[in-house]
Amino acid sequence: MDAIFHEKQEGSLCAQHCLNGLLQGQYFSPVDLAQIAQSLDEKERSFMAEGGLHSVEYQQFLEQPSTNFDDSGFFSIQVIQEALSVWGLDLVPYNSQDGIAIQARREPIHEQAYICNFKQHWFSVRKLGHQWFNLNSLLTGPELISDTYLSLFLTQLQQEGYAIYIIVGKLPNSEADQLLKMIPAVQPIKPTLINEAAETSDQSGDGDMELQRAIEESRRLVENDDTMLQKALKMSMSGYIVDDEVSVGPRLLSEQPGTSTAGAPNPTQEELRQKRLAFLSKVDNTPSTPNQSESTPPAKEDELSEEDMLKRAMEMSMQQGEQA
């Protein structure tokens, strides 16, 4: 399929795209077709002048815009026919009583190409190798048409109001024609209209942007949570080492069993409990002995588990962090 020459729609240059798709090459430019149109305009002007330069018909003709082309890029059937005549090609209306047209309606697959027009839009349908292709410039690429479907396709175009012309003459050789004779094309997915493809791309792009924003927001929330957690842990751990009297926490966890940072034996479980209670009492401004306060007696040692003491230390360190 990549070997098939196909121009996508630009402006109103469908006549150019139609001709180049038919001939399978960039044979005509807008300038070339405009020159042909101007030449046709000049011939018509000369013909009308034969009735007199001052005749009403001639004056009305001069006031009318060209029927062969306009500023949008539209070109008439006369321009297309003149352009094809350069290659020795001619057009025969599909619905005419010409013998070629009658035969084409009976067996359309035995022709070599067709040109179709509806409301100033032109496109070609051509046989390449042994297969038929719709080369409409409004499509994202060539569309493979089976021999069985070709007749139905042309009939459908007629019902939609298209004018169809049969190409008569020998088309120039093309690389796609030679290649597809050896290797037939396979097209599992049909091309879509250009405007539909653009809309799908925009919708997909919007969805990708929304997904990306959601991912970034999720990542930001996770990072914030991690930062807060790290801060809380850091503040909590700092509570264990702010005082020389309370040396539990990361310092002890990093040591090997049986020794402390100074090489002395680790304190016993009971000593650790006493030091933790002393730290909690100091942070909470609560005396560590019953005689130091009568209004708020401290919790008994047996009533607090190690997990409760650790949670309390975490809460107090978080409160200190918020006040800071």
C-alpha cells in the first residue's frame, strides 16, 4: 500500500489530487492547472468576441467570473479533460450511450480507471496491478475495493448524485502498478475520512493529557505523604536522642546485640522502660514520682505497654513539630 501514490486533501485542490492519484505521480500543480484554466478562459473570450466586442452577450461574459477555476482551487471538468489530453487520455460519461460506457456498466472491472465528481469534489478510482483502489483525497490513504464491490460502489456513487467518467487511453506506467501485479495488497483496516481521524486524534490527545495530569497529581500526593512521614519519623527519633539520659532509638538499633556505641553492655529491658518513662514524664511536664505532683498522678509503669509509650512519644514529637 505504501507504493501507491496518494495525496491528502489540501484546501479545494481536489482536482489536482484526483489527477495525480490517477496518473500515480506529482504530475500537476495548482499553477499548471490554473494556466490551463486561463487558456480555456481566453479561448471562450475569443469565441464570444466573434459576436462583437460591444454586444450585450460579450459584455455580460466579461462581467461573469471564470467557470473553469476560482481562488479556492476549484477546477472544472474542462480543465481536467484538457490536462488529461496531454497524456493522450479522454473522458467518457458513465451514463452515456457510448459503446464504451455501455460495456463499462455491464462489467466495470474490465476498465482501467474512473473519475468521480460531486459538488466540486473530484476523486479517482483506479486499477493497480489486478486490484481496484479508491484514491479519494478525503481519505487517510488508498482504499482497497474488491472486484465484486466495484459495481456496487459505482452504483452507490450515482445514487448519491456523483457524475462518473470512464478513463479512455493508456495510463502511464507506475511503480505501484508493477509491484501490485507481483504482490497483491492486503488491507485489514480500511482508511477513514481525514476529519474523522483528526477528531479521534484530538480526543485521544485530551485523554492522554488528563491521564498524565492524574498521574502527576497522584505522584505529588504520594511524595507529600512520604515527606510528612519522614518528617514525623525524624522528629520522633530525635526525641529519643535529645537527652543524654535517654539513649534509645536509632543509636541502639544500629548496634550489635550485647554492646552499645561506647562498647559498654546494652541496658536491660527494665532500664529501658525506666528511661522511656523518664523521657515521657519530662516531655509531658509530668513528675516521674508520685510525690512531685498531686493533681495529675503519672501512669503506672505496669499500665503502659512499650507500644503505648512509643505512640505517645510519636504524638508528642508531632505536636512539637507543628508548634515549631
